[in-house]
Amino acid sequence: MSTTATRLNPFVLMLDPEAVISAMESSANLRGLRQRICRPLDKPLIPKIYDTAAREYDAVIEAEDFMDSGSELYCEAQPALHAVH
């Protein structure tokens, strides 16, 4: 295998990380790139809504009883499911 093919083979490069780091440090192309620091978002971008209409709507939803899914009726119609449930 030629030295160029060896240098470009990512599997060979994984075996010699020091060579990769030294090549990165001496690369004029990498030094020429613009640099900026990116930090993770600390605050959500979605603003919280504190209006009364939203609170009233949420209160109505929270106060509702859950709908009956009818699973008991389904189990009665399917006797084989009694062993599972």
C-alpha cells in the first residue's frame, strides 16, 4: 500500500492518533478556518405563556376524567385474552 493510501485510510489513521493530531496542528487549511465557540442552549427558545386563557384551558383539561377505553368489553368479547389480562 502506498504512503498516500495509508495516510488517507481512516482505519490506519485510527491506529496512529498522534500522527493525526500533529497533521491537524500543522495544517494551514485548518488554521485558516473561522473559529467560534458554540455552547449548548441553556434557555428554552419557546416563551412561556402566562395569560389567563391558557391557564383556564389547562385547568379544564386537567379536571376532565379520563375516557373509558372499553378494554374490559373487548376482553369479554375475546375469551382467549382473559389468560393474558
